[in-house]
Amino acid sequence: MRIRRILAAGIATAALAGLGLTGAATATANALTPGECVDGGGTVDWTPNPANPGTGTCRGGTGDGQAVD
């Protein structure tokens, strides 16, 4: 009985860890804030982009090329 509880706890922990990794990957795919771009050493280019209206692009730094909203 104890082995089943330990095994169930291990599986639950692994499942939750997997969800955490998925959430982290999703978070990095989102657009940066202007502050995150600047903090990463870049500048925000607000030149209009017809493909993604209302957003800018981070130029330089760690967020180079990422969308900024």
C-alpha cells in the first residue's frame, strides 16, 4: 500500500512539473512589454507593421526581433 502511495505521489509530481514547463514555454512565446525590451538592452521600434498592427518590435538586446505590445 505504501508503494502505491509513493508511486502515485511521484506521478502527480511529474505531471505538475510537466505543466510548469509547458506554462514557461508559453510565457516566453508572448510579446514583450516595452520595459522588458529596454531592460534587456534593446529599444522599441514603433514603426507600423501591417502584419501585426498595434505592436512594435524590440531592436537589439536579448529580445531582438520579438514583438512588443
